[in-house]
Amino acid sequence: LYGIDPGPFIREDTQEEISRRARELRQRGEWAALAHAMDVAHIEKQIAFCGFDMKLAAPFAAQHAGRLSFLAYIDPIVTGGAEYPCPDNPSLHTPYYTALCNFLGRELRSLDDYLDAVDDTVDSWKAHNVVGLKTAVAYTSGLCIDAYDPSAVRAAFARKDAMTAADELMVCNTGLRQAFAACGRNDLPVVIHTGFQIWGHSDLRQSNPMHLHNILIDDRFKDVTFVLLHGGNPYVGETTYLASMFPHVNIDFTWLSWMSPARFKPALAEWITIVPHDRFCWGSDSGTPETICGIDRITREAIADVLEDMVAERIIDERYALSWIEYAYRKTPQRLFGIDLG
């Protein structure tokens, strides 16, 4: 990012020089600093996370539409935001029903009112450069997103602030399924955090992507594209199965490539051997210029190592390796998110 070569050993003045250049970069302004990092990393389009209510992000989204697109975070209007009970938040400060009403800015008289509000939210996104839905329920309510008898869910919702934990889970999962169906109607992919939790202490088993099997075989979602973040780490074998068996499942190896290169490299080799080569993409999951460039560099080097080894072992040839790169870095993101990279 800063053009500094510290040599084989970091010089005494390296940290001081990096800090000076970091300050100078940020003096240009937040967006200018991020745009510079994107230029250095040769990133043509960055997909950033945003809230579910695009009215708040609309001016910024419009101003930077040429280089930014957005994944809208659905969780507040299905889990009640930070109010969903989990090991790191066992006590609710606001009842679940009230939290949903607060986030959606309206009184929800019935389950139908609530599901209509979810539909209205997702339907509004495309007008604001939103290219997909993102959810991290793996770390709160979990990936067992079951379907329930509609009458039972209506009765649960009718209890409002008196809902039990079981009631809340039914409403949460029903809201998620409604949002997934709305994504299918709007041709938006569903991007799902899976596997290792960089924050929180929820049971790791509930983030196993295999829990999504009942979603993937449901005819209601057969035309919805799903993207599994983090490659399911540590459940990388389960991710292999899902992406190889279901044509609407794709692998995003964000985090895995830099958090655990020792796991990423064999996982990538397995994926390339088994999963169609148009099912991969990656992201830095970063919010600073330094990490955008650093994670990009680390990831490229790891991919190059894997592809070089597979070519040497005659598992793939050089033409296939180059095609895989073209798909992972350009063609697949274009297909998944409907973005124009020129």
C-alpha cells in the first residue's frame, strides 16, 4: 500500500514510516483513502455491507455507485438486532416483538403485517444499488432455518411481547424464509455467514452449512442463489458437498484464506477438484486501506501456490488454472451480483 520494502528483517524505522504515510493517506478523506487501496489492489468494484434500511445509505450509495455496490444486512428485522438471545446476549433489554417494530418503524398488528414489511424492505433494495442480502444468523439463532405450520407461527406472533423463546425462533426463521423468497423474486443472491465465528461464543455446531440442506432442497428457493461465506470453515468438507451437489450454491472463502492458510490451501485444492470452477469468489471483509491491500496480497499468493501445485501434479492444466482465476475474480462476481466490471 505504501511502497515500503522493509527487507528480510523489519527495519527500526519501518513502523514509524508506515504510521506517517497512513496519517497522510487519511488526510485525503475516508473515501479517498479507501479508493487508493482499491487502486493498489486492482479492485474495480467493492461490495460493501450496509444496513437493511437503504434510506440511510442512499446518498453515499448514489455518490459512489461507480465503484461500490452493497449487501444489505437483514438480521435486525428478523432477529431483532442485538436483542436476539445468544450466549453473548442472554438477557433482552427490549422484548423481541417491540425490537422488530422499532427497527421497521411501524406497528406490526399481525404476522401478515410483519411479512409484508419484510417484503417491502427487500423489494426496495435494487433501487439503491443493493446487489444481495447478507445474514449472520449462524452466530445468533443458527442455520437451522426450519419451516413451521403457519397457524402456529401466527399464534406465536400474536403473543407479541409475551412470545417465548420457541415463539421467537419460529418468527425469526419465518421472516428469514420470507426474505429469501423475496430475494428470489428480485434476483438477489443470499450471502450467509457460515462456520468459524470471529466474534461471539455461540455453539459452533449451529453454523455448520449442512443445516441449510432443508433450505436448498425446498422448491420455494430453487431459483435463489446462495453464497456460503468463509467456506464453512471448519466445515470445509460439508461446503464441498453442498457446492458440488446444488447448482445454486457458491463458495466465498473470505476470512479462511488469511485466518488459516494451512486449512485454506487443502480446502481450495479439494474444491477445485470437485466443485465446478464457476462457483467461487472471495472478499477481504475489510474496512481499512491496509487490510484491503494486505488480505488481497495474502489471498492471491495462497491461490497461486495451490494452482501451481495442482498444475505440477497434473490435476489441472495451466489453461484451467487461468480460467479459474478469471471466474473467481471477475466472471462469478459478475454473475452472482449482477455488477458490470467492463
